[in-house]
Amino acid sequence: MGLLSVASCSDPMEEITELILGRELSPVNLEVKNVKETTALLKWNASATASKYVVELYADDNLTSPAFTQELTNNELQLDGLTYDTRYTAKVYAKDGSNSSRDSKPSTLEFHTSAQQIFNVIEEDNIGDRSVVVSWLAGETEVSELQAFDYTSGELVATHIITDAEKAASLAKLEGLNPETKYTIKLYYNQNGVLKERGSKAFTTIIDLEGAILVRPTDDIVELINNAKDGDTFALTGGTFVVKSESSSATAGSLAVSKNITIKAVRSTRIPVINGRFELHDGSTLTLNQVIMDGTGTSGDQCFNFKGSKVGGVSVDNSEIKNYTKGVYYVNVEAKVPYIKFNNCLIHNITCDGGDMFDCRKGCIDLFSMTNSTVYASCAGRDFVRFDDASASFAGATPVVTIDHCTIDAAANASGKRLLYVRFAGTTINWTNNVTTNTTAVWSNQSKTNVPTFGNNNVYFNCAKLNVLDGAEGGKTNLFIDDRASTLDPQYTDVANGNFKYKNESVSKLKAGDPRWY
């Protein structure tokens, strides 16, 4: 307390009005704003004592020779003419107006200019299962390499050094990727040993093509099929593939198949259209998946016409078949076809002028099946399934016809026409879980047609003759019926536009017909 008393009684200190230091204080709150590809703005707090400031800018790892130096009196500087995708170090000094030895030490910060974006949009058709083709702005030749990174982990996956030819074309292909994987691909220019990013895009590779041959609409699909090897798979990109016609009367021709081949879509979001037909010759087996078959402008013959006696089967999944004149398939040769199968298909606008819908005359089909499919606006004046009796040529054959979970509207809708004009001796018929509507057809008036196995065919709406039993064969029109079916109106949503969704909830609950309409 005595010490405090002494201090409090001492003479008061003079008021400090100026603090003189050995050097200027370094600029404070140095920051960078609006960093772009070639520009940035430096700002800091102004100093009351500094007469001016000096800004030094260093590029990448060179911290000895500044790429840029400038003196200024205000406390911000707009930087122009920078290089894209470059790490810069900025140093800002406060200058003493009378004595340079009292200049401040620098305030320092780092910033990175934005990468360029000279990539064009990556076209879907240029994305493969293990590769991608990218392009960039024409005339930009300062490009060196492509790098692909796993989108999730950021791990470098593949690198491609750009060739002179690719530079000239502004287009390059990078390989070494995995199917169904998301990547970021970057375009770089090697500037004095430092990679500068000039473009970046994200993309996802397509499904595993398993060695399939990628086909684009600009390719000659006729030549590819003609030169196919047994077991080849052709993966079609989106677009329309017009089969060249050799006839002046047709704008679309036929593909002659003599090997075991598969044709499928690259993407389920872009189903390819084949405008043409197929002719099946000896040695042929055909599998289609996610394809639209369009008969517009063809000869008028069926979509699938069997020409050889030693043919394999035809399997069509997740596809659409439309606009054929005579029918869907035609077997008018003495061929034993192991199978013809349609699953999850839309089949419509098949006129059946000159043929029946599913038509086998001289051959034998061990299995004809149509499942989970819809047939509409077709076969108005002909028979639906025709299978003539060629059993004498195929000893011991026991064909099977199966129609299951299908929606069939207005087929064979003419007097005397049949849904099952099946006369091949010994054929087993299964007609189950179907919705059949709006037809005057009968089942069959042929004594060789075996009574089908019926089950859960819950709807026969507006089918006046279909389930009327006429009795014995002599002159009669219907030899059997499905006596367990109902006649509920499914109340289709929009028949004219091919929307058969059932508005009648009672029908939906029955789980009959094509499942897509429940």
C-alpha cells in the first residue's frame, strides 16, 4: 500500500501522442477476392504512416523471381493477365517515405486462379463402358494430356497423352475405365513442367458391354451384321438405324442373319430404333434387348421372316415392335425353330394384311411364348396365333404355346377370326393371367386345337363371342371357353395413345394382364 501511495503521488507522465517504431508495420488483413481464370483482387488495411505499398507476385514454386511487381499508393490492386490454374504467392510491403530501411516486412498469402473450361459437352454416345471420347474448343492446341479421377475418392485412374493428330482434331479418347462408374476427366497443358487444367467434366460410364461391338447410327449396320462372327453382340447407341434397301419400292430393307448374334441398347434411357426387318437364314439365332423395331417403309413382310431350314431361335425382351404390314413373324419353311419368345414388349400397329399376327405355316416352333406384353391396334381382320399342322414333317414334336400376363386389345376383331388358330397336332396351349378386350374373335373352331390350360384370366370385356360355347365342330364357331373369367371393364386410360393403365382398381388388384398397367 505504501508503494501504491508513492506511485500515485508521483508526477503524471506526459501524454503519448506518437509512437515511433524501427520500421513500418506489415499490412494487415491481406485478402484476395474475385479470383477467376486470369484476374484477382488484392486488398488490405490502409496504414496511416505508409507512403506507398509494393506488391510482388510469384507463380507456382518460383519464390525468388517475381512474375509481377508494382508500387501503388492505395490499399487494393486489381490483378489482370494471370495464368489459369496457377498457384500464386502475393507479398505486400508497406513503404516508409523517407527511409527505405524502415520498410515493413511483407504480408503474404497464396491463392489459386481458376482452371479453364474449354471442354465441349460430352456426348452420351461418346461414353463407353471402359472409355470416353472428349472434345474441346477448335483451335486450342495448348493441350497435353487427359486424366480421369474416381469421382468419389478423387483417385487418379487413367492418363492419356494427347497426340498431335488429336490436337489438330480437338478430340481424344481415354481408355482404362470401369463400367458403371462415375469419373471426373480433366484436360491439362504442360507449361514448363507444370500441368495447367484447361477443362473438367463429370460423366458415368455405361453398362458392361462384355466385349460388344459399339454401333452408332452413322455406321453401316447391314455390313456389320453381314460380317458378324458367331456369338457377336452389337450394342446400339440411341438414334435411328435405317437398314439400307435394295428395292426402289422400299425405304428400309432387311438384315440377313446367319450367325448367333445379340443386338441390345447401350442405354435404357435412349432405346435405339431399327427401321427394317430381319430374315433368319441357316445358322441364325437372334436375341434382341431394348430395341424398337419399326417396319415403316419396308417391303410389307413380317418383322421376323424365317428363310432357312436350320435356324435357331428368336428372343425379344424389353422391346417395341410396330408398323409391320403382314405380321410379326412368319415361318413358311420346313424348319424346326427351338423358340420364339417375346417378353416385356409393346406390339402395335401390325396391320396383318396378307398374313396372320404370329404365323407358322410349314414349320414347327418348339416354344412360342409371349409374356408380360401388350398387343394393341393390330391384327384387326386376321387370326392372332396361327400354327398350321406340319406335324407329319416333325415326328415326335410337342410344341408349346404360352401366353401369360399379357394385355391384348381388339385382336382378331372380325367375324370368324380366332385367337388360337392352332392345328399342329399335339400342341400344348397355356393361356393364363391375361386381359383380353374388345374383340369379336372366338377361341378356335378347329378340332385339332387342344383345349388350353386357362388360369386367372380375369377380364374378357366386350368379347361377345369369345366365351360362348357353340358345341360340336360341325359348322360351329367356338369349341371351348374359359368359364372362370370375368367381364370387368378395365377402363383403360388412353387407348389411342397406347396407355392401358387400368383405372378400374378391381382389375388392378387381380394382377392379370401386362404388369406395367397395374
